[in-house]
Amino acid sequence: MKVTFDTNVADRMDLVRTAHSRGFEIFLTSVTNRELLPSDIVPLTNEMILETAVLDESSFGGAVLGSDDDARIFEKTLLILSNGSFPKPGAREDLSPGERRQLRDAMIFTAHVRASHDILVTDDERGFIRDDRREKLQEIGNCRIMTSEEFLKEFRIERE
């Protein structure tokens, strides 16, 4: 089982221990590495999925060219995350801070899907869970989206 950790759970040792105890592989995306740069948070895995390149966002050497399928998933993800309000391609030069977060969330999800990982663990409930977002994203990504607590509840091995 391959699990992608979102930026907001990148430093959770309890999640890492649980995943390892089950034999799961854990990954971050290159988006997460960039998002963590201004902080003192240290991610607990070095396994990386390169993001699909997005002009004016991705860093040179830290992204891969995407396929038509990646572009389709990215655009559908942006629609879901923003409830249809994200600016259309060609009108994205002046994104608000909230739109920039949605863009990065879509990049993380697209990388997760492109890598064919099984579970995305995130505590960004507003972005990935609420208002039927989880169900819609799981359908287009053919994966599961879980909060950290859901992941621990389902996969933690209790010590006797």
C-alpha cells in the first residue's frame, strides 16, 4: 500500500509508525517540500513524488511534465476544491492566497493520483473532505482520502 502525506501531516511520527507497522510505503510531494521551506518543520520521510509542472508555481528540476490525463485530473480537482470558482486557464496570473493554496492542493492530489497511490492522508478537511469533496476526489483519483485520525483508527496496531 502506498500512502501520500499532505503537508499538514508531514511531521506526524504517529502516522509514520502506523504506516510502517503495516508495511505501507509513505511519500510526500515536491509541493510539500516547497511549502515547508519557510518553517522549521522537518518531514519524516524522504520518499518524494515529483509534482506535475505548473507554470509560475513549480520549481525547475522539481517537477515533471504531465500527460493529458494529468491535466484533466488537475482541472477537475481545481473545480472540486473551489466549488467551481477557480479562475479558468489563462486567467490565473493574479491568484489570491486562498486560490494559491487550492492550486497547490490540486498539485498534491494530481501527483498522488499520477503515482497511483492508494491513500492520501490530510487534515485539510475544508479542502479535501467537506461538502462531498472527498467522495468526488476519491472517484476521479481511484483512491481513498483519510484524515490522520481516520488513518490511525483504521490502521494502528494496538499494543497489548
